[in-house]
Amino acid sequence: MLGSVRSATLTGVDGQPVTVEVHIAAGLPGYHVVGLPDAAVRESQARVRAALLSSELEWPKTRVTVNLAPGGVRKTGAGLELAVALGVMLAGDQLPAGALEGIGVLGELGLDGAVRPVPGALALVDALARSGAGVVVVPEANAIEAALIDGVEVRTARSLGELRACLKGEADWPSCPELPSESDDHPTDEDPLDLAEVRGLAHARRALEAAAAGAHHLLLTGPPGVGKTMLARRLATILPPLEAAEALEVTRIHSAAGRPLPSRRLIEQRPFRAPHHTASVPALVGGGSGRPRPGEVTLAHRGALFLDELGEFPPSALDALRQPLEDRAVHIARSGVSLHFPADFQLVACSNPCPCGRGGPTCACSEVQRARYRRRLSAPLLDRFDLRLPVRGPEPADGPGEASAGVRDRVAAAVERQRCRYADWPWRRNAHIPAGALARLVPLDGDAEEAWRWLIDDRGLTGRGAARVRRVARTLADLDGATVVSDAHVLSAALLRDDVP
Amino acid sequence: MTMVDRLGSEERAAAALVCAPGMQPARVRELVSRAGSPGRALARLEERVDEGQLGELLARRRTRVYVEGRPGYPIADALPERPAVLLAEGDAPQVLDRPRVAVVGTRSATLHGLRDAHELGKFLAEAGITVVSGLAIGIDGAAHNGALDVEGGGVVGVVATGLDVVYPRRHAALFDRVRRAGLLVSESAFGAQPTRWRFPVRNRIIAALADAVVVVEATIAGGARITAGFALEYGRTVLAVPGSRRNAAAAGCNALLADGAHPLLDPNDVLVAVGLTPGARRGWGAPAARGQPTGDAAALLRACGGEPATADQLASRTGLAPDQVALAARELEKGGWLARDRGYLWPR
């Protein structure tokens, strides 16, 4: 009279194992769910009942109680329905006892008994595997994704009736769908971006390259129409590929957020997120009413978050970015839950330098107007940009620039150098070197030291600014394939981090 | 109490008239013209301040009162709009006895404009000329500071507010410097706030006090052009520093030049304008004789063409790699040929 099935639910972007217990006992017909279900879970009765009846199975004419354990965790979404249905079958002796021993089950049901895919399958299967399930049954559409998790056998379910037959041993399990071949990946309709389209702007291009290689935050300022956005968008074309562990991490997050995954299951490109400036604070950093959802900063994890027209974002949204920028994670505390969203992104932003947009010598704004505009952007946020420089349109004689492919190779080599250098440290990229370790990890020789001292003593570079210049100098050296940071690297780094605006 | 003793009864009456409740400069002018003197104008006034208290305030602040037609009143020409009464505070009233040149300009000045104003203030102070300006952000402040950087340099700051109000707040330290080395002048009562209309009205005093007016940088609609307009009306020589058509902060100057102002190409021109003999040396503080930059640095400086440029533009024009630009820019900065401001490289 009792059936117990393993399943899992999403909290934030992580999976949480859930045991679904179904009890059928004498009493008036009724259906009760206990264990902090949300509305979607409570609604499951109608779908489970219809799915069972459509599959020529029985729905008990007595009292059904469903318990979702552990009781303290809020269960969300419809992904527990297949487990409930199997629990009812177990409790009603429609399945042999022990048929689901060591098996985790995920899936949503259609009224016709079809098993439908669930969001976040990767995180859910991972949670089930870690809780000791040796086999997971997942909807067919989630099978490729689920197979990414090691140490667990993936079985696919297409419909409730077929699944029952397989579990009873009356039929063979349907085979996992084939991994589509690479040629099946349809190119997108958009013209592929390439850095070759950017004319001139030698320093701005170098800043972009350094940003990609060292994971530095980048701010481009300039009048409208000079190509800031054009340049920034092409960062995506030179970002280094994700490492295997990172790819899994990113795929997990995007899967949990319910975003479409590439047909070849793993996300291999670094994410490049570009929210519009009307984005709300929860949309940017995560949270929101109901189930807390990952924000843009989390979707940009291990990739880049591009904010065009930084000055147009509401100040509250920009202030909310400061904590994830510092911690590279977002912590959301709610009554009952405390969530942790990873948010290791690099920030790329474009902004007009002042209200008139022209900046520099042709600016018609007063000092007061400029100061007010700067305040909108808030000094603590501006301070976090390692690279910030003015962009002006190309000169008349400028020809097309270097193509993305060549830049991408240099970036990949520089990233590899960093990976080797920081093998024994908890960070991987130059932008993340703590200030305390700079002197040891980025030593400066005679000329470089002199340039460095000149910047601090004569140019009035602040301590924090000097640390940022030093990190960028290291990246420039890595891009040049140099082991030692030279004075040219230090001075170039300083040239790429200008006063704003 | 010596100061109060030194203030004659007419001066005390004039101060009381200026500080009378609800009084405005234009009305002071009108009342004094009609009555013949501040004393008689005050006598006809119904609402007055407590003259004992005002006397104590004037004594404590050591305020001077200049009354039109009385000894010490600094504006010699009988201009119809000249203030009937001027209040002044500062440790060096003798700066009014020297030739006076107004150096004025926009608040949104470029680095070049600020430098020109500073150098001009310094040059004029070294020539024994008092620099008159309005203590505003930008050109005004730079000119004051330039003159104050000279030992014994004289300045007059004409403020639009009361003498006890510091506006802009950011210039509090400059106000102190001006008080110590020169004079602060106002035609408004104590406590008068920086309301918008007071500034163009104040500008006529700057023009009236000066023997010549130099506009260093001015936007097309800026207050500096108002000052220049008054100066032309009063028969003062107006000089303007020409600038590029691309520089929004030079548009006002270029418009003045088109209208017939003298182009200021050498600060000695100002000396000529106020009837002094120009000195032997060329006026603009030329970069010290360090020789000329060579190699990449020279190419970079040439590529600027005297105008501010971004590092990107210089790289494109010279064909130098970013690293070479950075090295050359440092050399130029060290030599004082180049400065960085708002993301641009500015040749001197």
C-alpha cells in the first residue's frame, strides 16, 4: 500500500534529491500532497490521473496521500509527476515491489501518458547520482543532457505505458537518441561577427584582446556611433573556449534556467549576455518573486556580461552588480532558503562620456554636468574596470583590422600560460590575482619598475589603480608570449586605463 | 574699531542702503541717482537695517565701502550702469591702484584653455598688472590661481553673491587666497545667494573694473561673451584667444574675433592694450629648453598637430604599435610636451 520513488527538484541552479512517497489506504477518494509543494506540484493530480487512465492503468478509488521528503525543501515545477505516477503504480501493485530500487525518475506527464522533458535535467541527474541512484529514467528529450553525468546509467522514457513494460521486464528499454553530428548544427541567420570589420582603433582592439585573455572588466566610452558597441560585441568572437569542467558548469546553469541547449548537448562557447538597460534588479542579479531564478550575471557565468549604455541602467541595478563583481557569486537569502548562484563573469560596458556624448575636447558640457553624469555611474563601479578607454571613430586612412581568428589564437595561448602559472592557486586568470600576491606573481624588472614608479609618483596613480594596471600589464605580457613584464607593458596598461570620462 | 572710524558717514549709509531689506543693485543705482547721494537715499528709505548692528558687522569683517564719486572708488569712467556702491574685503586693497586686466572664460574649459588662463594670469601678475575675474570654475579660477602663484601678484575677484557667501563651494580655498593677496568685490548685500540673474549683472562690474578684457575660452552662449559685450560698450579693449573650430569651448572666442576683437597671440599684446611697454621675452611660458623630442616621440607629437588626440588616433596616424605609442607618450609626458586629460593626449 506504500510506494517510494526517488526524484529531484531544482533549488536555484542546483538539484536537490526528493523522495516521493505514495500511500494508498481505505477511505473516501481523495488526493493530498504534503511536503512544501508549489502550485505546479499540487496540480499534478489531474495530469497523473489522466495519464494513468490514458495508459490503461488504474487510478485508486480510495485515499491517496503523496509525501515529498525532505519536508523542509520547497518543491517546484512539474518534474516530479512521473515519480508520483510510478509511486501510485507501486502502491497499487501495478508494478512489482522493488522495480524502482536504486532508480531515479524525472519527467513531466502529458494527459495521454507521454513523458515530457524537464528543465535543469543536468543538475537534477547530478543530484540523483550523488544521492546514490545508479540508474536514472529521464524523458527522451533530456537523455543526451543526462548522459553528461558520469557514474549513472541513463534510461529513456517516452510514455508511461512503455515505461511500465520496461520496468516489468516485458519490453526492452528504448535506446538513447544519437548525438547529432557536428554538421547538423545549423549556422544562425545572423552574419557571423568578426574583428576584421573594425577599422583602426589599435588600442581599443588591444584592450578587447586583453579583456578576453585576462578576464578583465572593460569599459569603452565615446560618442554615439563610433563603434563602441560594434567592438564590444566582437568580444564573443575572441573569448577562449570553455574548459571541460567549466562547460559542464555553464551547461548546468543554462539547463536549470530552462534555456535551450545546443544540439550537441554541452555549451562550449563562453556565454555572452547583453541585457537591455530596462532590465530589473532581479533580472540582472537573480532572485525575483516565487522561485528564485538565476539572473543575467549567473547566465554570464564563465563568460561576459555586456551592458550597452551603462549610464542608462537604473542606479539600483548598477549598485546591485557590485557584490557579484566582488564575490563572483550571488547569495540570495529567503525565509527558509539561502541560495548560491555562481556569477564569475567579466563585465564589458559601453557608455557615453558625458550628457552631450562627445567627450574630450569637443565636449560642450560643464564640469558640473560631467560630475553629475559620473555620479550616476558611481565611482565604486567605475573603479572595478581594469580597462577603460575612450573610443573615437577610425581615422580616414584606417584599413580593416586583424581578423578574429588570429586574435583568438593569441588569447587562447595567453589563457594557457595563465592556467600553467596559476595551477597551484585558487584563481585562473590575471584579473583575479589578489592584490597581496601581485608583487610575487607579477615581478617588475628594472625598466618596468621605473615606469611603474613614474606612474605612481608623477602621474598620481592610486594604490588600487596601480594594482589594476599591474594585472593588465601581466596580461599584455602573456599575449606577447613574454615571461617578464616590460616597461612597454606597464605603460600600455596605464594607457588602457584612463580617467573617466 | 579703527575700520569703522575710517568709514565715513556716507560710506556707512551706503552700506546700509545696499543691505536694506529687499534691496537689489539696480534699485540702489536708481535711488542714489535720484537722491544725489547714498546718505540722502537712505534717509528717504522706510525699511532699513539696524545700523548699529551693520556697523559692528562691517567692523568685524573689515569690509570696505566704495561709493561712487568718493575717493578710492575704482571705476573712473562715468558709466551709466556702474554700481553706486561697492563692498570689498581683502588684505590688499592697493591692487586696485595698478593697471587691471580681466581674464574671463567658460566653466567648461579644455586643458589647453586652463593652461592658457593660468599662464596669462601669471604673466600679467609678473608685469605688475592686477588680474580681475569672477572666481568661477574653469578659466576664471585658473587665471586667479596663475596670478596668485606669483609673489606679490594682485587679484580682484568680483562675486555675484554677498561677500559672506562662497560660491562655488569648491573654490573655498581660492576665495581665501584671493582675500589674502587681493580683494573680493561685490555690489550685493551680505547673504545674497547665487541666483541665476546675478551672474550676467555681475559681469558688467568685471568689464567696468578692467582696462582690458581677455577672453581665453568661451562657449557661443557663455557668460564670458556677456562680459566682452559690456567691455566693448564701455570702450575697453577686448582680446580673445583664437581656437580650433572643433573646440566647442573656443567657439565664443572665435565669434568675438569675427566681430573685431583683437586676437591674443602673445600676452605682450595685453601690455600694449593697457599702455605698458611689452617686455623683451616672448610671453607664453614656452617649455623649458630641453631640446626637441626625437624618434617616435617626435612623430607622435607631430601626429597630434597641436590638437588633443586619443592614443588610437595617434597609432593610426603614425603607424606605431600600441606599445611604442605608450613608450613615446611617456617620454613626451616626462618632457612636458604632452599631458593626459579625460582620456586624451594634449600637446602643450
